[in-house]
Amino acid sequence: MSRYASPDRDKRVHNLAGEIADTRDRRVPIMLMNLKGILSSVPVGSKEGIKIRHEIWDYNLLHVLILVLKQDFSIVDGDWQTAAALAAILSQVCAGMELKGQDRNKFETESLSEAINNLFLLARRIQTRYSKIQGMQKERQRLVVCYKGVLESITYIASGHVVICRNVIESPWLLQLLISDDPDTVSGVMDLLPKVLRVNRKLLKELDKKLVHSIMDELVYKLSVNTEVSIGALATKCVLRICDFYKPMVDTLCTRYKGVRPLLGKWEGRGFNKDLEDLKRLLQAGNAQMAELEQFARAAILIQTRWRGYITRVKLQKANKAFTKFHRTYRTKKSVMEKRKEQAKEALELQRQLKLNRQRIMRDFKEKQLQSIEILPAAKVESYLQKEETQAALTIQRMWRGHHIRKSNKKRTDMARQVKAAIKIQQGVKLWLERLEKRKKKIRAELKPPGLTELRRVELQKEVRTYREENPARYCQKDDLEMIHNKASEMLARYYMTARTNREKQTHREALVGRIDRDSELLSLAPGLDQATEKDTDMFSSRSVPVSMKAKADHMAQMEILRKPWYKKLIDQYMDKEYEDEPILF
């Protein structure tokens, strides 16, 4: 049992291990398929997932799974689809395995390398089976899916464990899979190469140059001889990735494969022109340094192009916003002007209508007046006109008086409002003055001396009575008594006036004494200058500018005193302040 295995084992893994131990060899692959459900029940990277993988390692199910991949799956239920599923399960177990100590070394050196070899062996068998089948299109497609699934499992394991990437590239099965003439199977291998090289970018520098040249020879051969577009695109991509990760290969490509450049013309316009142009530039550069300089130049041009495009787009966007704002402002201003014109036109029309209405009313009134005059006898016409004039005069007088009264009422209303406001202000001032008088007459609780309790008051009263009994007052006249009473009242009032200030000063003195005690305690516990830290400096420093300036001035004065001769120190120490201005005589 491994020391990394949890004491709380998963019963599913335990039962599965027991069933595999009791079953026949032919049924083992089918039984191992149950690991897929166990692994999918927990998230990848979680504690439960790591625990299950540890148990798989403890029960040697991983070793069994790796060994099973060696057998011929044509006689197993599900044939090569079962093999692809077991390869996927193996990749999931290996990618999430986290071991320590000897188990980790054994896993990385033995188990992973054996798993990669068996997966490549499985892929080679599927490739061989694929090449033997002719005319059965569905069966061939099914085998291609299984084949690519096995290669994806290899990629997944390599991405989880960088140390195994070297085993993948150095595997002899890789070249055998790559040498095949079947486009469907070769495309899977050429898709595997860039992914593995991307996981470990320094891998090609650690490999044998003969192996790298063999892989490059086969890729260039596929690129020059093959006519499949997918093979050409993948071969071009692989060559470029190898040159990116291994700079010396650029020189080899330009010297060893000079004749491949004219053959690249057949791939033009086939869907991968960008990679094709990059390969042509590498061949045209002649060496790795020139290729790198050209790459830098293209990168600079690309950056400049992107930047200029960005600046142009920003300017166009700002211009569009400016034009939009200008159009919006123009339309708004135009609509406002049109609205004003419409309002002015409506106002003129309204005035014209009012004028016409007034003229019509006057005309109707005159017509009615003329009709009334026509009906009246000639002797009553003059009295009627006089009566109308009198009525008109009364109307004018009534309107004027109403206007005058309304105008005078407005002034009276303002005056009344001012009077009410003045009354309210006077009431508020009177109440405020009354509160001040009451506050002066009333003795505040905070002015009472500290410690004056009821018991203390009784004791003081006893002492007063005892003093009065022992020292009876002499008989005085009324004027003397009033004078003594007034003097006592003045003394009491003076005491209450200064009591609060004295209490505040006393509180301030107590606070200063407490602060001095605390500072002295801190200074006594302070470390020496050679042991002081930044935290101690912050503790004994102040953020207040006046305090800092006063401390600096005191420090400079103290340093000045320390720099003086000894006799001046004695003078400063023992000389009285009242004699400071007198000359010193020795």
C-alpha cells in the first residue's frame, strides 16, 4: 500500500480491482472501461480526483491498463474503439496523477515511458489495419477516428508531464507513423508534432541532430512529393514550428533543402498562403540571423501598420462623433429657430385676432347703440347720451380705483409681512436673552467641585455649625451685614466664573502628566540606536508639523549646548534668569 493513499478508499476502485483480479485476461479491457465512469464522477484536479488516481496507482490498475494496450484488440469486444477509449482513460489517469518521492520517480521513468510506447504501438497497429482495408469507407473512417483519438491521448499526457515529451519525439514508432503514405494517418502525426514541441520549446536543442534531421527530411519529402492540401499545410506548419523552436535548423533548411523552394509553387492558392510565404522567406534569407532580422522587420512593419490603423480608426471615430455632434447641434438650433418663428407667427396671429375681435365688439356695441338711439324719441336722445357718458365715466373711475386699491394693498401686505417678521425676530431674541439669564443664574452641574456627595455635604455643614458655635458672630449693624453679604456674593460669583477654567486647566495638567508618564515609560523601554528598527522610528516620531518643528528646534538647541565648552555649560546651568542680561565676570 502506498503512503500517499488515503485511509478512506473508494469502494468502486477496490471492487473493480478485485473483479479484474478474478476475471480472465480477455475480459480485462472491458472491465477497465468502468474507470471512465469513476474518473468522470469527480472534477479534474480536485482532492477527490487525486485520491482516486492514487488508489488506481496503489491497486496497480495503471500498470494493468498500460499492459492491456499491447494486445491485439481485433479479438476484443468493441475492437479498436475499445482501444481508443482505454487510451483516453489512460491519458486522464496520467495527466491528473500527483505522486511524491520514489513513486513519482517510478511513475515518470517507467510507467509514463511504457505508456507512450504502448500508445504508439497501438497507433501503429491501427494504421496497419487501416492500410490493409480497401473499399470499406465506413470502417476506414472509424479506424481514423480511433487512430486520432490515440494520438490525442499521447498529446494530453505530454501536456501534463513535460519530461515525457522527449520520449514522444525519440520514439521509433513516431518516424514509422510519419513515413506512411496514408494522408489520413500521416496528418494526425504531423498535427501531434507542433503540439508536443509547444509544450517543451527547448526539446529540439536536447535531441540528437540525426533524429531532428530525419524528421525534417520526411516533412520536406511530404511537402515536395505529396499532392494532398491537408498534408502540405500540416507539413509547412511543422517545418515552421521546428525552425522557430530550433534556430540552427534554418541554416540547414537553406543549405540542405535548396531544391525545395521551386517546388513550393504548386501549393500557391491552396488555402495556406501565409505559412507558405513564411517558409519562402526563410529559404530566401539564407541563414538564421538574416531570417531573424527579416522577422523583426516584418514584426516592426506589422506593429506600425496596426498602430497607424488604430490611430486612423480613432481619428475617424472622433471625426464621426464631431460630425454627428455638429449635425445634432445644427438640427437642434434649426429646430429652435423654427420653433421661435412659429411662436412669433402665432403671437402676431393672436394679436391680430384680438385686435379684430376688439374691433368687432366695438362695432357691435356701436350698432346696438345706434339701434337704441333710432328707437328712442328725439327728445330723449340727448338724455340717453348723457346717461351713457355718465356710466362710462363711472366705469373708468371704478377700474382706476380698483387698480389703485390693489396697488396700495400690495404695499400694505409687504409692510404687514415685515412687521410680522420683526415681531418673530424680537420674540426669538427675547427668548434667547431669557435663556441666557437663566443659564447665568443656574449653577451648572459641571461647576460643582469634585467629590461633593451628600455625605460630604453633611460633614461640611457640621463643620460650619461647629465653627459658628465656637466663634459666634459679633453684633453688627445692618449696613455692615449687607456689606459682608455683598462681599461674599461677589467672592462666590468670582469663584463660579473661574471654576470652569480652573477645572479645564486641572484636566489638561492631569492629561499632560499622564502623557509624560507614558512617554517616559516608552523611552525607558526604547532600544539603542544600533538596534532601532523602522517600526521603532515610527513609534517615536510624530506626524504633526508643529510638534516635529518644536522637537527639531529643541534637538538643535541641545546639540548646540553639547558643542559648547565646559565653562559655558556651567554658566548656562547655574546662572539665574534674572541675571541673564548682566555681563559675566571671571
